[in-house]
Amino acid sequence: MPEPKNPNMEHFVAPFDETPVAAVDAVKIDEKKSNLWLDAWRDMRGRPMFWVSAVVIVIVIAVSLFPHLFTPVDPRAADLAMSKEGPTKGHILGFTSQGQDVFARIIYGTSTSVSVGLLVVMITFVVGTIAGSLAGFFGGWVDTVISRIGDIFFSIPYILAGVIVMTVFQEFRNPLTIAFAIGGFSWPVSARILRSEILRVRNADFVMASTALGLSRFKTLVRHVLPNSIAPLLVVTTISLSAAIVAEAVLSFLGVGLPPAEFVSWGNDISAAQRDLRNDPQLLLWPSLALAVTVFGFVMLGEVVRDALDPKARAQR
């Protein structure tokens, strides 16, 4: 049998001032705050691609808002005596076949393309958010009806729909009409993405806790589910802006977009320059290059945002 312990044995106890309890239990308050959006921002600002795309987008937005700061020339002013002339002083890119300044038309065409793109994105974002949120969170017959309506619109290519709509409403061809023609048939993509994300989030513990606390289903959707599901939709929205700009250019190129006599558009200039492709390819090059650079900037930003909002993608880099 083991010998009984000596009750008189002395035990060493460290002095209190050497092991302060306050130091052990102290809460570290100097650590950086962390959440999805802060982590995404810290990741994006460390990537050169983000800064390149940001510079391109800032320039494009500045040109679209203040075109008169970049050129004093009227883009609609035509001088047939200068038809297809090369660069001269004050006209660095030469003249079109109508004697109009190419650089001025590119500068003022930026406003048209960006305004149409932003209108399309607003339409797709609002409609897609409402439809995807209701379908994903409430389910049942609401999901069935919205999903089937989305399938109908999704089965129609928005370029084809835009051609038909702009042909029918040719007397009302303006940026708002072309934006509804494109955005009215492209929202199902956003709705599907948000619906799938809400289906994943709605079974989370914080949603059950919100319901248990007596919050209505609609308030739970708006306050808790939607903010935690919106990240993929923001990525798609950023990329779809470039697609909307291209769609406007395509419709204008096909002759069913914005009227050339009323609006300066890259698509109209590309369409007009294709006749002179062999003899004067630069007339087609400059508006095409402006369109490509703008689209490239928004696509790069969308790629960076997508990687930054995905923790798995950040961990693999």
C-alpha cells in the first residue's frame, strides 16, 4: 500500500506579484479588427492588378464626368475638308470620314458608354437582388414562380432581346431605353447567384437565433441573411458592367442602338469606320482600343474582388 502523505510537507507557492492574474486574463485590444470586408480590402490593396484596374476606372469615370476638361473640341463639329486627315496640332488622332475629331469623339463617347453600363447594372442589381432574395429565402411556391420567370428571361439572349426591343421602340432610342432592353433580360444571372448563396446562408445558426428572438422573416432576410450573401453578387455586378458596355457598343454597331445624330458612341464610330478598314484602319483602331481598355479595367477589378472575397482563394496564394 502507498505510504500516506506527510501532512507537514511544505508546498511552494509563487508570490502573487510574480504571476499577476491581470496579465494572464488581459484582453488584447490592440489586435486589428477582422471581418470579410476588411480582409478583402487588405488583400486587394496588396495586389498590383487592383491598382492598375483602379487607375483605369478612375480615368474612365473622370473622362465620362468631365469630358470638356480633356478636349475643347466639339465632337459633332464636321469639316469635310479635313476628311480622313491624319493627326494635326490640337487633333492628335486625326479626323473621321466626316471630318470630325477622333479624339473628341472618343472622349465624349465615354460618357455614353459608362452611363448605359451603370444604368444596366442598377437594373440588374435591383431586380436580381429582389428576385433572388425572395426565391432563396422563402422557397416554396415563391421560389417556383420566380425561378420559372427567370428561366423564361434567361432563355432569351439579351443581345437578341435588345435588338428586338430597340427595333420596336426605335422612336425612343436613348440610354434609358437601351439600358432597360439589356438589363431587363440579364437580371436572371444575378438572381440565380444570389438565390444559391441565400440557400446556403439561411440555415445558419444566426438565422435561427434571429427567428427565436421574434424577428420577422422579412426583417431576418434584410438584416442578417442578405448582408451575408451579397458578396458574390457584387463580384458579378462588377464584371457585368463591362458586359453592359460591350452590349451597348454591339447594338450601336448593328445600327439599332443610339442614334448617331444625337449621341456620340464608340459603337457608332466602330460601325462607321468599318467601311474604311483597308485604307484607314486607325479610324477603327482608336474607338475599339478605348472600348477594350475600359472593359479590361472592369474585368480586372471584378477578378480581384472575386479573389479577395473568397477566403479559400486568399489562402492558396
